[in-house]
Amino acid sequence: MQKLPPLHWTPKMHKTPTGARFIIGSKKSSLKPLGKVTTKIFKVLFQHKRRFCRKAGFFTGLKQFWCIDSHDEVVKTLERLNKKEHAVSIATYDFSTLYTTIPHDKLVDVLSIIVDSVFNDTTRIFICEGKRSAYWVKGKSLKFMYTAKAVKECLSFLTNNAYFRVGNTIFRQKVGIPIGSDPAPFFANLFLFYYESEWIKKISRTDFVRARRLFNTFRFIDDLNALNDGGEFERAAKEIYPPELTVNRENTDDKSASFLQLWISITNNNKVFSYKLYDKRDAFPFFIVRFPYYSSNMPAKMFFNTISAEILRICRASAEYGSFLQSCDPFMKRMRKQGATKEKVKMSFSKLLARHFQDFSKYRYTKEQLINNIVELM
């Protein structure tokens, strides 16, 4: 572990002209062990904050925690709003150069406040690193126990010693979070969460209506989606975030937008949200190798389970049966070319429906109809 991570350049081939992303990372970096431990600890802090804010939101009617892991929570909110036939607007935003503009002093100060707010003097005094995750311990442990002070020291050391190399030259990142470091997503998420929650608590004391308008707001690291906010987020963005961060509007039409592999639009006389699977890679002007081949060195069962799992994913991201079949069509044809047979796909999909038919029940088709329609696409 006596090496500094190199700087990797990866191209963004789908952009014109070709874009670039710079990543700092190495499995044998001198900071790798500390980065892995810190990641596990901050994942526990992240989950604690999410649970706390959700309980608080149940009683206050306000949403302080906007971070999400996938589009599942967005889909649930769309379904809830559709039951009320209350589809008004969709607005998506993007933080430009989020990782590279956060000042180190602000990052350490904000995350230290979050660390102190989670640790206490009773049940959350010490935290230990497990094989897969970190966990709280009340008494003595055979493993090294991290206190709040130790966690803040790890955070400060990782932030202020972000050294990397380019050839034979050594650099230190003085501003921003290194893209590619293990705890970077949790650092960025919790940094933005702090400002969002503080603004919600502050504004709710003087103008509860403004805070309530952002109840249907979701953020996946640097991508943000605000539903039915009446333009409130766009007006409040400069009040919420520090001046180093710039928020840009992504969609120009309030009636449609893409967010986390979903294409969301307002239909039925502007009353209902419609959503379907959206993959920007489908529009790339070159072929992308995706999903395994039957001839590859992997069990056949795993190959067909991959097909069934992808069908389930498409189902959960499609509100209407027509859009579901439309997304399945190119996928099934691709898998047919990669070695799938109708008989084995039918068998694998039947097993999936036995466990997850509730997800497909919204289309109001029988199991036999679903199986036949999928197989016919091949």
C-alpha cells in the first residue's frame, strides 16, 4: 500500500465533442484502507439520518432528506400523486462540477457537524468496522473502536491528504472531493443534505408553505427532481446551497423530463404522471455490449435469470403495458441474438412471475398472457 493513486482519464464517447472524466483511484493506494473504513462508517451515518428524517417528516409533514438510492421512491410518489390525479409540473436540475468545487474547510466542518449529531453518550458511542459494514458497539470490542473524534480525524485526513500522481509528478487536490475515492458519494450526499435540511427547518418557521412545496423533491447525488413544486426549488436554490455550487435547470418543458432511467411526462388532460424506462445509451451512435452471452463462461441458469431480472426492472419502471412491451422489445431481440431460446426464457420468466406477480398485476393481464407476449418479442 505504498503507492499513490494515478489519475485516470475516461472518455464520454456519447458527447460531441467527446467529453472527459478524470478519476483518482487505485486498489493499492496508501489511502485505500482508511477510505474503505470511512466509507462503511459514513454509510451507517447516512442510513441513520435517513431513518431519523423520515420519522420526523411523518409528524411534521416536511421532507428534509431528499437523497435516494434508485428511482423506486420516485415511482411510489408518482403513483401516490396519480391516485389524486394531481400532476402539475416536473423540473429536473443538475449540479455542475459538484465534486470539484466543494471547499475542503466547508466539507470538513459540515460533515463533522453530522458526525456529532449521530454519535451520543448512550447507545452510539463507539462504532466498529465489520467485514461488509460498520456497526455500533456499546462496550469493549476486540476490534478497533472509532469514536466521534476518531471519525472526524479520518475525515479530515482523507480530505486534506488527497495526493495523486500523474507520471512522475505528485499533486494534492486542494479543492473538491476526489472522484473515485471510496467515501466520495457519501461525502457529497451528506454535504448537500446538511444545507437542504437546514433550509427546510429554517424556512418552515417563517413560511411553512414554501417548505411544504418541496415535499416531492428527490436527489441522486448531483441530479435533482422536483415534482409539483410550482417553481419553488428554482427560486430557493441560491438560498439553500453555498455560493460555490451552481445548479442548472435540465428540462425546458414542465410537462416532461428524464430522471434516473425514467422518462416522466404528464398526460390525461394534465392530471396523471406517465413514466417509462429511459436509457440514454439507446441514442448513442455506436453499439454497446450489454448483458451476458449464452456462450460465455457462466452457468446457463445465471444467463436466463439475468433476462428475467431485467424484465422485472422494466416492469417496475413502466406505468403502462404498451411502454413496458416497447422497452422489452429491443431487449428480447438482443438476448435472442446472444443465445437465448424461447423455451428457456419462458421457463425462467414463469418462475419469476411466481415470485413477483404483484409487480405485473397493475397491467391486468394473466400470467399466460404475459409470458406469451414476452416470448413473441424474440
